[in-house]
Amino acid sequence: MNVQGKTILVTGAGRGIGRSLAVHFAGKGANVALLDTNAKDLEDTQDHCTQLGVVARSYTANAANEDSVVGALDAVTQDFGGLDGLINNAGIVRDAMLVKVKEGKVVSKMTLADWQAVIDVNLTPEQRDRTNDGYVAVYRHVHALLRDEVAIAMQRAA
């Protein structure tokens, strides 16, 4: 798919797979809107992307908070004039067993706050895509047209 001159929003773009996706699409000539909770990580990703000669802008927002996401998407659409693609990559890990038992005794358990944070970021489809018709819920999948490009970027990140 030719993404030259298109605008793609990448959530979770501060590091890891999100950064690799953003840099991959910037390398293909796409302008990138970068969304993450960590401003410093976003700055680093933005630097990588702008070195490739595209427009890259950072937006600090929490993917688990609808107001935060809507505010960021309003800023993105104002700055870029719209979106051509969205990659919902944001996700968190809280490494813990729900309940860890050793020799018949509970030695630790995942807190309700950690459980809820994982559910809110990884499973709740609160990301919104700003279109000419308003906000449309976007579930955590990549459109088939971008699937191969995302697979390539993920292989490079590994």
C-alpha cells in the first residue's frame, strides 16, 4: 500500500512496537501522529520520524481515558486536517498471576487496580476515529490494507 503523504495515527508510539510502526510508516513517506502517555518517549520517536523527512507530531494522551483520546484526536485532525489510517497499538502489561499460591498459601495476587488498568487499555474500545461524520468507535485491529505493512514493521522490531 502506498502511504506516501498520508497521515497515520499510531497509539502506543513512545517505544517498542509502536515506535517501530511509526518509524516504518515514516520511512514509507507517511506523516505520523504519535500518541502515548510518556512525553519523553514520544519526543524520541518524533525525532526518529522527522529525520526521515516527514511531518511527525506528538500527542500525550491515555488510551484508557475517552476524554483524553477525544482531545488528542481533535488536536490531530486540526493539525493534519484529518486521518488516513489508525493503528491502535497501545497496550500495557502488568505481569502478575491473578492469585499466586505456594505450598498451599496465597503469597501474592494481582490488585484490582492493575487488573482494571489492563482491561481499560487493552480491551476497552474507547479510541475514536474522527471522520467527517463524527466519532466512530475503532476496535483494536488493523485494517486489512495495512496488515502486511504492520507485519513487516513488527518483524523489524523483534
